[in-house]
Amino acid sequence: MRALLLIVALAAICPPAAANAWWQKDWPFRKEITLDASPKGGNIVQPAGRVPVLVRLHSGNFKFADAQDNGADLRFVAGDDKTPLAFHVETFDPLLGVAAVWVDVPQFPAGAAKPIWLYYGNKKATPAGDAAATFDADYAGVYHFDGAGGTPPADKTANHNNAAGPVAGIDQAAIIGKGARFTGAGAVTIPASASLAIPAGGPFTFSAWVKTAAPQPRAALYARRDGASALVVGLDQGIPFLEVRAPGGVRRAAATAAITANQWAHIAAVADGKAINLYVNGRPAAALAGALPALSSATGLGGDVAAPSDLAPLVGEMDEVRLSRVARPAALIAVDASSQGAESKLVAYGADQKQAGIGFGSLGLIVTHVDAPAWAIIALLAILAVASWLVMVNKTTYVNGVDKANDAFLEEFHSHGGDPLSLDAAAPAERFGASSIFRVYHAGAQEMARRAARGQGTVTYEGIEVIRSLMNTALVRENQRLSRSMVILTIAISGGPFLGLLGTVVGVMITFADIAAAGDVNINAIAPGISAALLATIAGLAVAIPALFGYNYILLRNKNVSANMLVFVDEFATRISELHRDADRPLAAE
């Protein structure tokens, strides 16, 4: 039993491993990232479903020096701190201190906040990004335009709908990372494929970030023609518009205001089989009633693939073009527009946490700054704590057993009318061996038995005092047994805080000496050392407070047992006086 208690106590004292910390030994750093769809954040009240969320890292919210130069050690884990999330790195530049990473969030929160974790710092890790797994299977094409200049834009989905030719130029600092620059030379063509085909009345979603320097007439962002049928999303003098052509005629809808020149705007078109809705910066801007015609030809980005055309090629920039074969919900369009912009309230970044011996966070930082003298004192306090806990458990168990045995003995004693000799025969020691009152009684009963054996049938006054003295001697021994080891608790109560204070004073002294030697006086240099020094005081109080409560409880129980023994000695002596008159004293009746 004592060995088990010792193991439990040591487990409570020893630093535990970080609960649920993902790959804690290999990835020493992590950061909490909060997806906040509450009114204080992005205020997304409708479910958006599965969302590829853009995580923007910069030198103000991420320590690039602790990660690999190419971001190969980045890992993302769900809020349960157990489930890995698919992701891929679009750009990672430690020299400029910027990075853009796409993370697959299986269920984006609606009207609430949800955390995810970013782990990094493993210098031996290999890249684990998976662009195809980051986007769900309903994305037919996703284009970051993050390739080298002169290469066709690559599709990031598993469909491999890569463009047929390069864009005119690459903007190294677009809205997210790199972007496509269009100079009016024509469209970037995406060849026809089964995954890009739109059946008659079928669903479809187009979205892109766009920036233009000057208004243009009928500049095409997305254009697709199939015989007499066509779908166009464009800008007419800066005003976003939709145009659907079918054998039955032409339908057109436009927003009420132009996008701002030289500023990025998010434009999306969603067809659900009943209507085609136009969104600008995540908000509904226009709508066309009716469904789409069947379209299975090549797609033009930034211009029309047909020639001649009544559409003008775009002069401006595009970034993050997405094509979906489903009608994306309005909440997802709002999330994309909000989270991918330069300033996002949807994504909040917590402080970088470094893992220590007991995990991540403030406690881990404190533990790493505890100096050797403080550790020695904390270790001494740990030994004192274990000793005090064992004493409290053992003494509580002992006094409970004594109290229960005393009650049983007193019941037996009173059932025999208090006759010492008859009780001694009926209640042998093995029945009441745990009773302190029985041992006190036994001291008096033995003396009476010796006197009876010598033929002294009457106990004199002096004999009664002798019996009382012998019983009081046994009572003192029982009190000593009750108080045994209690000194350890008094040492823990009085010595624990002083030992802790000693550790704190030594820690503070060492901290200031180190600061003086380094010549660096700032709060970041002082605070960790002072916090670590205070850990010794906390340890001292943690030892003293439980010992104080345990000591007072056990002391009260001991006093009750001692008081019961004193009462029994008086009762026993009184019963002897009643049963055995003093032979030296004449009776009043005589």
C-alpha cells in the first residue's frame, strides 16, 4: 500500500508529458490559429462546409528563424491536437518574412470560433504538403499562378487541368503570393476536359481576385463558348457583369458599382440550376434567372478563346482562380473573400509556444528557466511533500482504526458491567488489539489480577492510585504512538515556505547577476527568470498547505482519542473504588 502511494505521489510531483501534444519531441514549436466566425471576427453565420483556409504568416506573427528555410517542417493539426490536416505551401520566404499556406478545414465554424494548431521547428522534417488533398473533389481547377515566369499555370487539384500556355507576366506580390499579369495580349487557355464540362442546367462556380489600373469596356475574366452558347464573367468599365448566351437569346446582369482601381476585388459567379448569382467581395451584387447551357469547350482566363470576339482581353492582374463543378454556398464565397484578403478578421494568430519538458505554453517557458539551485530546493520539497503525504495517509488510517476499535471495546466493557476480571476473560487481546483504551484497561486489569493472585481481595486506596498510575503510564505511551511522525508535518508546514522562499531569492539573485553580466536590461530578459524563481515559492506553498490541513485534522482526531482514554481511566478507577472499599478506612455504619 505504501509503495503504491509513493508511486502516485511521485507521479503527481514529476512533470507530466504534454497531453495530446502532437509529435511533441520532434516539433518543438507550435502556434494556435483561431478561425473566428463569430460577430467579433468574420461574422459568418451560415455553414460554409469544407473550406481551404489561407494562413498568412509574416515576421510579426511567426518566427521564421525557428522553421526550415522552405517551410518543409510545417504541420497543421485540428483543434483536438490530434488530427492532422491536409495543407500545402504556396509561398514561403524567410528572407522577406512572408508565407502563404492553404489548410483544409473539414468543417468551418458558423458563428463561433474554432482553433487549429501549427507545428514547426523540426530541422529534419521532409515536406508533407499535399495540394490535391487540400481541395475537395468538387474543385475542377485551382490556379495560384505560383510557378516560374514563362510556364503555364498549373492546376492544384487532382484533375490536372493545367493551362495550355503561360500568362504574359508574373506579379511577385499579388493579393496572396504570386499572381498573373495580363497585358491585353489575349487569354490563358485551359483545354477542355471531362472534369471542366458543365451539363445543361448543371451547377458551376467561378471565383477570382482581380485588380485593374483603369476601366476597360467588356474585359473578360472568364469566357467559355460552345457553339451558340457562352458564359462570360467580366468587367465593363470596372463594373462586374454576367452574360449567358443560348440559342434562345442573351441574358445579362451587372453590379451597381465598379470595383476600385488599383485595388484587389474578389469576384465570384455561382450557378445552381435555377439562377446565376454574381458576388463582389463576398456580397451578392447581381443575379440572372435561369440555368446554364451545356458547355464543354476550352476555357479562357483574362480573355476570350474565340476570335473574333466582342470581348476585350484583360489589362490587369488575377490571382487565386477557382473553378468548381458545384454551386458553392454563399457562406463559402464570403469566407473566401474575407479570409484571403490582405486584412482578415476570420483568422487570428496566437503567440508562438516553445515546448519544454512538460509541454508547450507559459509553464513550459517557466520550467526551462529554472536554475540548478532552485531545482535542488524543489527536489528537496518534493521529497518532503511525499513524506508528509505518506504520514497523513498512515496517521489517518491508524487513528480511524483506533477509534473504531475503541468504540467496540467500550461497548463490550459496558455490557459486562465494568467488572475487570470477567471482561478480561470474555474479551481477549486479539479481539481489541487495535484499541488504545483496551491497552490502557489491560494495564489496570493486570495489576488487579496480580493482587488477586497474592490473596489481596480488597484493593486499598493506595492500590487504586497505583492502578491509576499504571493506566496513566499506558495512556502516555498511547498518546506518543498517536503523535509519532507528526513532526514531519510540522516541518513541512513551517519549513516548506521558507525553503521555497530560499529558492526564489537565489533564483532572483542569479537572474539579476546574469542580466548584469550580459548588460541587457529589458522585460524579456528579466521576466522568465523571475517567473522561474517564483516556482520554488509555489512549490513550498504546495507542500505546506496540504500538510497544514492534514495536521489539523489528525491532531483533532488524536485529541478525541486521548480524551476518551482519560475519561475511561477515571471511569475505571471509580468503578474499582465502588467495588472495593478501603480496608484501612472504617465504615460509617460500623
